[in-house]
Amino acid sequence: NFDNDCDYLWLKSSTPESIYHHGRVGINTDKPEEALSVNGNIRVTGCIEHPSDMRIKTDILPVDSSRQLERVCQMRLYQYRYKDGVMRGANPSNESRHQVGVLAQELRDILPDAVHET
């Protein structure tokens, strides 16, 4: 119900096919940690965009590419399963399925800016 915009957290947006919400949104979670927290799988048929245009950036400094390659080579990949209950609300078959990835604690030592603690 969007009859009285000031009484609701969800508001009509400037285009007819969109709505606006100020705050965090959680899907399959009642405690979203980011602007959008999804506890479960996401299927995207379009694009997820992350702007990279230099016109929208500031404090641009070159990085030593050879040093970055060394860091990537230090990353170790693991095969693992999530502990029971960790992936609540996600696709149940993913909880028992083998995953492949890095360990955040190790990645933080190699690329500290790549890990965000919640």
C-alpha cells in the first residue's frame, strides 16, 4: 500500500515500475548486514554492474602488477562443505554440496582490502 508515502518505508519512485526503500533489505533474513542481504542463491538473467569508468573515481594510483600476481599465486583453494545450519534459507542441496573457494582468514593476510568483516 503506497497511498500515504510518509507512513511507509517503501515509497513510490520516480519511475512507475520501481519503488524506493531507505535502509537495509533482507531476503530470507531478518538481519540484513548490507543494503541488500540475500540468504540463498541468486539467479541473474541480466547484468550485475560495478562501474569502472575513470570519470567516477578519485585518488587513482597505479599498482605494481608483478606484486599483485605474486599475491594471487599465494592464494590457496580448498574444497569444503558448509557446517549444518550455516546456510539457513539457502538452497538445502548447497549445504551438503562440495564447494571450492578460499578461506577468508588466509585471503585477508594476502589481500586485506578483499575481505570485509561482518
